[in-house]
Amino acid sequence: MKKLIVLLTLILVFSCKEDSKISISDAASSLSIPEDVYKYGFNLNNFKVINDTIKPGENFSEILDRNHIDFPKVLEIVNKIKDTFNVRRIRSGIPYTILAKKDSTEQAEIFIYKHSKVKYTVVNFKDSIIAAYNGKVPVKVEWKTASGVINTNLSEAMEEQGLSSYLTFKMADDIYAWTIDFSRLQKEDKFKLIYEQLYINDTIPVGIGEVKAAYFEHGGKPFYAFKYTADSILDIPDYFDDEATNLRRQFLKMPVKFSRISSRYNLKRRIAYYGNKIRAHKGTDFAAPIGTEIMSTANGTVVESARKGGNGNYVKVRHNGTYSTQYLHMSKRAVKVGDVVKQGDVIGYIGMTGNTAGPHVCYRFWKNGAQVDPLKQKLPAAEPMKENIKPVYFDFIKPIKEELNAIKYSTINNEIIVSN
């Protein structure tokens, strides 16, 4: 409507001029009206758009001051949005957008902090409004398949073909964490995957979404995995095999993501520092940088949270009448006695407190009151699928299983390749 009014006004002006022979089409072609551009919920044509990146040491107040917002207003904004957006946590290297007035003041009205290519936070302080809310860029989802025959190891094969390391993590540390030992893969082991590839602006890849199903052939034995929500109350999906067995165990494989074992459970360990005497090591050490999150490996209740002697800062969790776990040498504890924790909850952070030569968590595992090696335990599976759900599940996985079976293995010099 606004464009039509401007166009008609221009035509009227030209038609009033003596001997004017300018046609309507000529008037229209001489008029340049930009198309509306909407992003983050705003018409960008109504603002001066400033795109920038947070510099090292730069803070929220400095950014707004540079864009003509005085300190009292900044303080008001910070206080009103603190429950939604903590401005003290903005990090250098993160891009942001300022939407400012299109007048001589060029005063900022909206600040958009871009957590990732998809997620962002809008801080709106236009006029008398002060509010902060989170948003997402529209994402396009495409289903992809990948298949391969492994000749070296899964991680290297994935990298050589340009596949996301997230797929390696999903297979080794999530889907098949308790089913397949990926440190002992055999030559000619095979796999197939059906997963989501996410895009913004239709063409820009921004990561992997859901892994819908997987198949792994290890030592000639097939292992199917299908993502399915069997518990409608908790509404948490799990991976089940083609016989409806839950692939997840009651305990996580390790208390730290992306870690490595630096010292194993060993009752006959000798230490040179102590004159090569036997000093039993009743824990499993997982090395990681200081500050790395430490997770509870199963649901339970915190029964100890303290700092004591060689243990340093530690937390102990009782999971049931049979199992308890303990986490030593934390830099900081995140839970207190009596707290109820779920599997994967952060209970502390990697440190070097107590007797330790480097940053790690010493993970100790009790079964019936005795410390045992968690890596050698046949740990119980998670809650099994209810019998009345199984018929529905089998109907659900039937077409997906057929799709998996139809995927052809593609190899180039025995390396994995992707099939789309």
C-alpha cells in the first residue's frame, strides 16, 4: 500500500507538469523502493543495520555506549533482562547485530547476540520496551544416509570423507556405547546410518540433527539401533535394537565427555615415587582440561560432597542398594549432600585438588559396598520396554529397517564414503 501511494503521488506530480509526456511505466521505473527484508522478527529497512563481532575484553556496556546508549539506560537494560540474558557471559569472537535509528542520532534500539548460526538472543530496548528473548533461524532438514566399510578406525574414516565428528561421537559414545568396543574394531566391520543434516538459507549446513537409525556389523554380528520414545510420561527417546532391547545401560560409560583414560583400576600398581611399592589404585582416571564438566553416570542421591585429604574436592552418589560412585580431585563441586541427580547432570568440574599430578577425575565404583573396576562390570540395562508397547514399536521400525537394509555399502580403497 505504501509503495502504491508513493507511485500515485509521483504520477500526479508528473502529470501536472506542462507538456509532460512521462508515462506511468516511466514513473514506476524511475522509482526505487527497496523490498522489505525481515530477519529476527524485524523489518530491517526500518533500521540502520550494524553487524560486528565482540572484541577481546569488550563488554555489553561498551558496545551500547559506542552506539549512543548512555550508562543509566544500559544499567536499566541489564537489570531488566538478567533472568533471560546474562550480559557478563558474552564472549569475544561472537558476532552480533545492532538495529539503530535511521536518523541523525543513529541510536541503538535492538541488540542481537548470535550464539551460533541457528540460535540467537534479542535484547529489545526500543522506546519504553525493555525485553530479552531467545530465537532460532529457520532450519531446513534433509535426511541423509552414510555407509562404509572400516579399514582403520571409525574416527579417521569419518574425517577423511568430510563427515561430522558428531556422527562418530553419536555412534561410539551414545548409540553403541555399551554394545560395541570401538577400540577393538575389526577389519571389514561395516556400518549404515540415517541422520538429519540441518541447513539455514536452504544451502548453508549448520550441523547434524537426529540420528534416526543405525546398523553396525561387528565381527560378522549385526547390531541395529532405532531411536524411539517408549515412555510417554518422561518423553525421553532411547535407542532400541530390532528386538526392542534398550541399548543404553543404567550407567554412562564415563563421567567426562571427550576424555581419555590416563590410569586404570589396578590393585597391583607400583609407584616409583613411593619406592616402587604396591599402592592399589581403586579408581579409573579420566584426564581432561581443568574446568571440564564432570557428570553423574547414573540417577541417584548425593551422599557426600566435601574436601578431604588426598581426595581433594569430591562427590559421592548412591544410585541404589547395590551401586555407588565417587568422583575425586574436582576444582569445584556443583552439588550438595541430599541433592537428587539424574544421569548426565553436572556434579563438579575437573581439577587438581588432593593428591594428583595432573588434571583429571578419579572415578570410583562401588558394588555391594566393595570398590570394583567399572569397565569390567556387566552393568544392568536401562528400563526395558513395556510389553504392550512392543507391537507399536515393531510397526514403527519395520519401514526404517527396510530402508537401512537397502543402503548399499560404498567403498573407495576400503574407505568410507557417503551416500545421499
